[in-house]
Amino acid sequence: MVVSHLRTTVRTRVAGLLAAAVAGIALTAVEPAPQAAHADACDGTSGVTVVVDFTAFGGDVEVACAPGDPDTGLAALQDAGFAVEGTLRWGLAFVCRLDGLPAPDVEPCIDTPQATGYWSYWHAASGGDWEYSDKGVLNYDPAPGSIEGWSFGGSTPPSIPAP
């Protein structure tokens, strides 16, 4: 009798662990893995150049190319190889983290981050001035040959001129 109860308990626990593992795999499969960043700016009017300024975190400014004609600013960012995390409330419609920054202990990405600490979204023509985006990352369709910019902190554009 004790052995039968023990087997039932073990089966129940194993089934619970398997269910948790399957759920965990399903959650990680929702967001596709980012592609490797394409080196440097795009050539001419082919693709969309993406500039991400990590200097607020002690990093560098990274420039990558999203090949082709991405449909949205989010697609350009992801196609250029940057890992994007949204907020729990707004999903990927509100970019909360790029390549893991800011860290979860700094910004939990539950709702819209604070006004002094968020990824601001910018656009520019090649060699032109940065302009703050008046549209969200899912509502903007960057033209091939254009430049997309991202900078963390208030409303400060990327720290380099548009390539």
C-alpha cells in the first residue's frame, strides 16, 4: 500500500514537472531569437540602418543594417540583430529593453518606464539631423535608405550623427 501511494506521488510530481517544463519552453518560443547584427550601416537605399546608443550603460553606439524593406520600426530593429523586450502591459509595442538593457533590477518592464529612463525612438535621412519619432515602433514604416535611432534616457537623440 505504501509503495503504491509512493508511485502515485512520484508520477504526480513528474507530471507536474513536465507540465512546467513544457510551459517554460512555450513561453520562450513566443519571441524568436534575434539574428546576429549585420555589420555597419546599409549601403545606399538598400535596407534600413539602425543605430542603438548604449552609452548610458557604459557601452558603445552600435550601427547595424536591417536588410530589405522592414514593415515597421520593430522589424528593422530585430532584423538588424538587436534583442527587443517589451513591457508586460504593452508587449513589443513599447520597447523596454534592447540587448538586455536596462537590467531587470533597474526596470522590471511591467508598464511604461519612467520619463527619464526609456528607449527613445528617432529617425533621420542619411547624414541628416535626428528627429524624435511621432509614431510608435509598430506604427512607423521606415523607408529603405533611412536611419532609425535608439537612445536611452529622457529625450536625447543618439550621440553620433546619422550615418
